[in-house]
Amino acid sequence: MNWDIIADAYLGISEDRDKIIFPVLLKYIKEFSPKNLADIGGGDGRFLELAFTHFNHNHFSEFALTDSSTRMLARAKSRLSNIKNLTICDSHKTLKKHNWDLVTLIAVWMSLETHEECINLLSQIKELLSSNGKLFTAVTHPCFRHLNYHSFSANFDLTNYFESGKKFRVNLYDSIRSLSLWDTHWTLSDHTHQLNSAGFNIELIEELQDVDNNSEGSPWLVIIASPK
Ligand SMILES: C[S@@+](CC[C@H](N)C(=O)[O-])C[C@H]1O[C@@H](n2cnc3c(N)ncnc32)[C@H](O)[C@@H]1O
């Protein structure tokens, strides 16, 4: 999918992922106290900005954001212009290896279209992590893609659940705008096998609730993993 073409439309929708995912990330940062943070596929930098604003300026010594979309990088540069010690670049391959205490990969894994792409990216992330480093990743929950949530629906037919790599349409919406995009379905087993193949152990899985308490199931799944 070409994120340069849809970046502005995507960012224009008041979608709930930051409201749902950030409290868990915040809790984890408080527990784990990483000294630096790299956000891979960080989009316009909203998660880095939230992390920066919730802690005092001395908490993190260094931030990085990478994204393959030029338009997203431009939006991130504008949004994060007040953060010092921040590297913004188009590839995680240029970041310092064995340096990062926390790497985040939020709403990116569903953009990766093949097992190889997933395992390669995860393996490269593992190389970035410091000796006690952790990966914090969030994906839309693969087991509940047939349900509608407050700001997205996928209408994924669960009889296709075991079709790994199947493309599916996701509709994002707020009260004014909507956008349809393609994602790739990875089962829960795929996520665990891909992490395992990339050299990670899973430490924690958290299934998150929608902002709408009446929603069924879980819209987002967080996986925290550390190098084996
Ligand atoms: C759904 S957006 C999420 C952005 C951000 N993580 C957030 O949650 O606000 C997915 C982002 O992943 C980026 N992306 C997709 N594949 C990527 C890859 N292989 N490496 C780096 N970024 C990638 C896209 O350009 C896009 O900005």
C-alpha cells in the first residue's frame, strides 16, 4: 500500500488507536523505564509525542522515528519539532544497533504482506535492541476482525481465519470522515511463529478494549517480546 498517497487522509481521521494503546504503553514505560525509544513505522509521531509529553525531559536520552513514507516523515518532522535528541529517518537500518531499550511497532505489522517481510523486519528490530531491550508491538486483534469498533471495521470473514497473508479491507471512520485501506491478515499463531523465527520470546500479550464499552471482543492486541 502506498502510504504517501493516503497519509494525509489517514491522519485526518480521529481514529482511537492512540486512546486505546497509549495507556498500556505508558504503563509499560513506567514499569520498565527505558532510557531511549525508537518507533518503527511511527507515522506522524503521535506515540513518540505522547511518550515525550508524559515524562520529564530527562527521562529519555534519545528518540528515533522511522517510516518508509516520505509524507509521514514530513508530518512527523513538523509534529515533533520541539523534541531534542530525536532522529527521524526513512529506514531503521541506519539506526544504531544494540542501542535501543524500547522499540515500538504500532499498527505496522498488518501492512507487511509476506512472512519473509515480517520476519526480516522483526529480525532487524532485534538487532536494534540493547541487551535488555524490549519490543512493544500492537496489531488489530486477528481473532475479532469480523466485528465493528468505534473507529474501524474490517468485515473479515472468520471462515478465512487460517488463510495467512490474506488481504482484507479495513474501514476507518470518525463522525465526519472515512477511509478504506488494505491490510494483511496474520493469525495469532503467525505472530508468535514470526516472532520466534526472528529470535524473540513473548513476554506478555494484552488484549485491549474498545473505547466504546458496548463493543464486543477486542480491537487491539499488544505483544511485548524480548530477544532470546
Ligand atoms: C497504520 S500507520 C501507523 C503509524 C503509527 N505507528 C501510528 O500508529 O500512528 C502504518 C505506518 O507504517 C509505515 N510502514 C509500513 N510498512 C513499513 C515498513 N516496512 N517500514 C517502516 N514503516 C512502514 C507506513 O508508512 C505508515 O506510516
